[in-house]
Amino acid sequence: MKTPRIGEMKIQTEFMTTIRSEKMSIQKSKREIASFLRNLNNLEKLMPVDKIDNWQSSEENCSFKIKGLAKIGMKLKTEESNKITLTSEGENPFDFTLDMLFDDTAGNDTEVQLEFNADMNSFTAMMVKKPLKNFFDMLVNNLAEQN
């Protein structure tokens, strides 16, 4: 085994952190949910007005500032039958993906969950995990309230 020399060692300081929202059954078809979520202009309707500044969006990307924290930018990456994936874009505190998962349930209902995956150091993960979980839970709840 080769002994690494000074400057050759690479220490991993960031790890993948996964945060999942609660799963919620929404009284809309999967097609309606997908149609709403694939247009990133619509995400503004899910955001907490008192916590967001400087919202900018198009159908394929959006950016905003979470008050007291960081500017976030993301863009549409992929769309599958049960999932829409957004990925970080521009200056963000860390790289991430946000999977918006949706699946048919009984009747005309759709089960929805958000899954956030980010490369961040353990200290940052510890600080943001609970606030982000609450934020994603609120987004899913707000989606359920959309007409």
C-alpha cells in the first residue's frame, strides 16, 4: 500500500444529507399535481410569504432569498412519471437536488412527498435539518390547499 504524502490526502468534509417531508395524500390527480409542480412559477404559491424575499422565476428555474439565511436558486432537471427533480443553480450555500415525488392512491388522490439531498458538512447539516424539514412539510401542506 502506498503511503500518501503531504498534500496528497483528501479528507471528505461534506456528506450527503437527506431530508424528507411528511407524506401527504392530496385530493387531486397525479396529472394535476405534476402539471402544477413542473412549472416553477407555481412554487411561489407554496412559499411562506413572511419568510421569502426576492422571488424570481420562469417555468424552468427559480431563485429566492430565505429571510435571514441564504439565496437559493434551482432549475428543473428531470421529469419522470412519478417524480420531478430540481437541482441547485447559481450561488447556493451547498449543492442539492429536490425530488418532488407523487403517486396515485385510492380514488382521485395522490400521495406527495419532497426529498431533499444536499452535500454539506455535518455542522451545517445539524443546523439546517429541522428548519428545512419544517419548510418542506409546509410546502406539501400548502400544495394540498391549492385550488
